[in-house]
Amino acid sequence: MPRDNRMSRMLHVLIHMGETTERATSEEIARTLGTNPVVVRRMMAGLRDRGYVGSEKGHGGGWRLTRRLDDITLLDVYKAIRSPPLFGMGPKVDHSDCLVEQAVHARMQRTLGEAEALLMDRFGKITVGDLAKDFEKGRSTFICGGRKQTQRKPAIRRRKS
């Protein structure tokens, strides 16, 4: 089962955006993530709709933060990417006639629901700023987008004006 990496990708982008006052185009973000600008615009739309980022079209346009990273929680980002399923476990068939499968399904649903509630609570207590601080602690030289970087050089390449 393929993993849904939208949340980690958006957290990655937000932290880079928090390091600069320059706008980042969808093309620049796409290069960093190794994806298509259309995919970036689709993922960023949820963040924009919730007021975490803004965008402007045209020359000098691009994406920018509209809130501080300390004001955006992991739960906010999770909701902005339309709350993908956290767990890929479950029954093959939702409505089985087998009493054993029904009992297994009921217990699994209850247990996974409890685990999800705990995770959502934790997501609500961790900010993107907290992740950025974790990154800062380990920063001296790092690799991002296939390039070695040091100090305050953002991984999202900016075009020359």
C-alpha cells in the first residue's frame, strides 16, 4: 500500500517558506519536491483556503506564509490536506456475514479510533515552528533537494529578478 506523503511534503515546504521573506513559485517548490507544479498548487490550495499561505499570480508572484509557523499546528496541516486516512488496516469487506469477522472488525475499528484520537490530540499540540526548531538544532550542513546546503540558504531556489 503506497504511503500518503502530502503532509510531510507540506511541512517541508512550510518550514522552507518560514526561512525566507521571498515568495516561492509552484515551479520552484515542485523542483524541490521532485513533482509537478500542478500537484504543488493542488496541495497548497488547502493551506491557502485555511489562511496559512497566500498566493499571487504574475511577475513577482508566488506563495508566501500568512501566519507564523508557531501559529500552525500539525493538526491544521492535516486538515488542510483533507485529512487522509491514517491507518491502512481494516476488513476486506465492510459488511461480512461472518460473526468472527464482525467481532474483529468492531474491535479493530474501536482500537484504531482510539489511536487516531490520541494522534490528533498530539498533532494539535505540535506546531510547524516546533519542527523548524528541531531542524535548527541539527543544522550546520544538510542535504535537501539533492543539494548540500549550509546555514540560511533555503532549498527552494528563487529565480533571479
